[in-house]
Amino acid sequence: MIEYSQQNMGQKQWNLHLNGKFGVLTVLKNGKLDSVPLEDVVGENKKIGAVSGNTKESNLRRVTMDDDLVKTARNIGISLGD
């Protein structure tokens, strides 16, 4: 499996901007760097501040510190402040 650093993701985002592609988030999808529209990430939550719960206004989900999402974030170098 290929490891991606924050620098790789930053370079991908920079290249997207250079090519005029804005309003997207760089993601790792199927083992490759890709992008998704921000609309897919924020859902219908357009207000400042998040709406909690699994509703159409929010895609917020509470996780524990041993959740796979937390482990993945740490493995790719994301600091969670703990």
C-alpha cells in the first residue's frame, strides 16, 4: 500500500486549484488521491456551526478515540490535539 503524506495531499489540492477546480476536498479514495465536491462533505448544513445527529442537515458523527476513523487520521499525520 502506498503511504500519502500531508505534503502529497497539499500538492494534489494545489494542482486542482492551478487547473481551476475549486470547491473540492482532496481525499484518499480506493488507495489513490482524488477529490470530492465540498457539497458532498457538508451536506445541507450551510449555517455556521454544526448540527449534531445523523440528519440531512448534518453528516456529523460522534466517534470514540479508538474508532477506525481516528486511527486512520493519525496514520496519515492528522493531529487531534490530544
